[in-house]
Amino acid sequence: MRVLVALLALLGSGGASAQDDAFDFEGLPPGPGQEETYYNCVACHSMKLVTQQRLTRESWDEVLDWMVDEQEMEPMEPELRIIVLDYLAAHYGWSENAAN
């Protein structure tokens, strides 16, 4: 009976929302493109490889080309690539302030 009550409470609260809230995308800052960036990057490597970088948007674009050409990454659809590049440039872009 307790299991049934717990299950009903979970379903009534929107399912696994508490678990979803606890998922932090390996520390990626929230914002448009967070989820798309996370799932496209962790398919091949840790997010630490991404978060330690500070690259210009142009350099991120070149890295994506390199991963397709040299690392056998599947090319992203153009719309998705723009979303991921926007996110990377906004949160892991190079700037004079980031260099200090």
C-alpha cells in the first residue's frame, strides 16, 4: 500500500520532475542551447573538455568541423549547429576578460 501511495504521489507531482531538477548537465550554465549542447557533446567526450575551453565563435565552429572531419562526429543539422554555437560562444567564448 505504501508503494502505491508513493507512486501516486510521484505521478501527481508531474513524474520525475524532482529528478529532472537535480540533473545539472555537468554544471553547464542554464540558458538556451544548454540541453542541445550537452547531449551533442557528451555523446563523445566529457563536458570538462568543453568547459575548460575559451574559444571565439569562429574557433568553436572550426572545432565542430574538425570533429566531423577527423573524429567521425555526425554533422549537426544547420539549425542545431547554430543553437550549439550560440551557447558555446555565450558561455565558453574567448574574451579579454576571460583571459585575465
